[in-house]
Amino acid sequence: LKLCSPLTMSQSSRLFFTLIPKETAVVLIEFQNEFATPGGKLYDAVKPCMEQTNTLENSKKLMDAARNAGCTIIHCPICFDPGHNEIAEFPYGILAGV
């Protein structure tokens, strides 16, 4: 399944549905300074993707609209145990930067 931004879809091909705000939550995973702020340890690993998709700007629009509608916003940070033992001996991807 390929998801398209409403800005790239024609009006006739958009899907519309209704959510009940008091029963709806927006969950944001790993939106923290290490990823989302220049100078963060993992920022350079995700910067190209975040810029290409306007991640921060689009996320803010979504959160503002969801809050205004009465939805719950949940932020889930990535956390590690002291010593980072849960990361493989030879980390890959963005975890290689931890």
C-alpha cells in the first residue's frame, strides 16, 4: 500500500473518514532533540528523509489540528539502558550513531 499526501492526490481520489476525537490519539515516536535538532547525535542520519517529507512541519500541523479537535497527543521517546546493552554488538542504521 502506497500512501500519498493529499497535496498530490486529486480531490476525487481522496479517502475521507471520521474519527471520534475523545477516542483518538496521535502517537509520535522518537521526536526528540537527538533526531530532530541540528547537532543531535542522530540528526544527520535522519535529516535527508525529514527534509524530503517535511516531517517536522507536517507533524506540527497534524498535532495542532488533533489538539484543537480534542484528540490525545502521545510522545514516545527512544530510551536505552545504561551501557546500551540492548543494542547489537555491531549496530547498524541510525543506532550505529549511539
